[in-house]
Amino acid sequence: MTTRTTTRRVFLGSLAATCSHSALGSPTNLPPSVSDRLKIAIIGCGGRASSLLETFRDICEISWICDPDRKRLEQFNVKAKAANTTTDLRDILSDAKVQAVVIATPDHWHAPAAIMACNSGKHVYVEKPCSHNFREGQLLVEAARRNKVVVQHGTQSRSNPMIANAMQLLKEGVIGDVLTAKAWNIQRRKNIGTSSPSEPPSEVDYDTWVGPAEFMPFQKNRFHYDWHWWHNFGTGDIGNDGAHEIDIARWGLGVEGLPSSASAMGGKYYFDDDQQFPDQAMCSFEWPGNGHVRHRKQLLFEMRIWSKNYPYNCDTGIEFYGTSGMLMVSKRGKQMLWNDDNKLVDVPMPKQVPKLESSHQLDFVKAVLESRKPTADIEIGHQSVALIHLANAAVRLGRTLKIDSAKEIVVDDQEATALLGRQYRKEGHWSIPAGV
């Protein structure tokens, strides 16, 4: 086993790590032996990585794991049984035998790590949201295309048969023309309290953990998991659990590209603590279509993370309103259909049932083997996550954002434009993406 702490050595900018079908087995079947399997690395060893490991270790060879928290690294490897461990992802990127990486870090590392992996010729499975800010999302899409690698976004509903069937029904016109989608994420989060800067745990390389982000001293309630609620590291719950519902809503609505307007209102209604993001928000996005009646579309998203009361006994879900009915679907396994007379009717199977792999992770592996786009290709992921960034900017500024979707810019709003990027370390960092 190789264990290494952070150094400043320069990693190779481009590696011959693309995989061949002859080396990995048939593109239509999993390789028969462990030695022939896709060799992957897992970057980030927290809770989400543990969930992903359950599937990936059955279909891939785990060559490396990486985390700046050495205690987490050791605990994670009890199950991962990786040949190599490191606190510095550059070790992984310089290993030509690694063909793909799985990124399950805090949000502020998602795009920088993914872009570096793409530039190293490695395929990428990146957790949601794929970027901490809009500009990084653009750069990640560009890196994937430029390097001709597969990048799968961790919105696993794209590989969920029930969700995919519901989206196909909408496409086939089960409720007529879909004009509005209303999504929600309602649950009760915890109060993270108030705290002050302190020394980081001795087993943590905190400088590496902060990475490209603007440096902030360690504080216990903005570290493991609680980083979600800080502007410097996370995207709030709009970007956390909301990423799934917003993606499904956009999918069923059938819209492409950025909306023409984004608005949001909200704030801290319940938690009196250090959280910077709102615990309640109402967000709205509009697409003008071709300008004619029945082509204009709207997506609504409601986030309330202080409540235990929610529609249809589902903490997350989406209602789709069409010209001849309404369909409700939830990743919790529930779907309901109403006809144009507002009568509840049975949900039929679509005429053309989508062909899916048995898991989102297997779809990624098969996409690599078959040299095809995955079900949640990074461009799909970026377009959905763009709504998260627009909503967060709108709620922070308290105003509607007007968007030029063709140019992908906010019109005449310098403050909003600034929020679609970010402040990086003043002294610079090796992971800051070029072009930001």
C-alpha cells in the first residue's frame, strides 16, 4: 500500500489513460475477471462515497482512494481494499493505470478535480452538483469534450426505471403538452449551531481540504457535511437534495439551455445558527420557447428544510401539469396520474420503454466500454445545475435575473454575474481551473 501526504510536485498534464475494448473485455458484457475490470480511483471518502462503493467495488477494480482526512481514509479502505491510498489527488492523476475517477468530495472540489481528471485523460463519475458555480460547470463540459472522455453526473434518477418511464410517458403526451413542472424538497435538517475558528484535527490536511476555495480557518460546523451550508464550500440544499428534483423537473418539462428568467425568494425562517444558505426558498424559471402560446414553460421549485409536512407523503417529488392532465412522480417510488377531468387514473407503461442499465454506476462503466455518452452526460448535468446557481444568486440578491440564454450570461447585473463565478485563493492553488 502506498500512502502519501500532500506535496507540490507537478503531475503530468496529459496521460495515455484511455481504455481499449481489447483490454477491458466486451463492450456489451462486464469483464469476466477482476484483473480485466475498469481500474478506478475514488476521491473523497465520506458518506456518499460509501454508498457508491457498494456498487463500484462489484464492477470495477478500486486502485486508489483519496481523502485529506487520514482517519476517514483508513476507515474507508477497510471496505474499499484499495491497493493505494493518498491525501493528494495528483498521485492518482499521474498514475497511467487509472482509467476513471469517482469524485465524491465537498462541492467546491467537484469541478476542479473533474477538470484535472479530464485533462489527464481519465473518465469521470462526479457527484451532484457537478460544479460549485456556473462558470466551473461550463469549463467542465468543455474539458470533457476537449479530452473526449466520459463524464457521468451523479443524478441517479436518470437511471431509475420508474422515473425514466414517467419521463417517456410525458414525451408521448400522456398529459398533453407539458407547460409547468413543480418540484419540492421538504425535510427537517439539523441546527448546526454557532462556532468559532479552531485548530483542525491532527489527522486532517486542512490546507488540501480547502483546496482552490478562498481560504477560511477551520471551524467544526463548516467541516464534514456541514460545509453544505456555507457559500465558500457548498450550494445549500437547493444544490444538495434539490439537484435531483430540479433535474427531473427539467427533464420532464423538455427544455434545453438556460431559461430567460430566474427568480427566487427565501431566507432563514427557522434555523437560528451559522448557516449562510436559506432554509426556505421558492424558485421560478421560465423558458419562452418560440414565443407562441403553449410553448412558454415554467419550472417551480420549493425548498423547505425545517418542516416534516409534505405533499403525497413524499419529502421529494415533482408535479407535471399538461394541457390534458397532471402527473406526479417521486424518487421515493410513487407516481400518480390525473386525466383532464381531474380523475385519478392508472399510470400506463410507455409505448417505448427506455433501455437502462441496472444501476447508474454500471451505466457509467458501460458508457466507457462502449465509447458512448452516459444517461446523465455532463452537459445534461450542467444544464440542470445551472438552475441551482441561478436560484442561489437570485435568492441572495432578492431580485429576478434576466438571462441571455444564447450567450449564457445574466443581462445588465454585475452582482449576479459575480455570483456565477467565485473567489479563489488569493495566493493561488494548483487546482484552480484555467479560464475562470
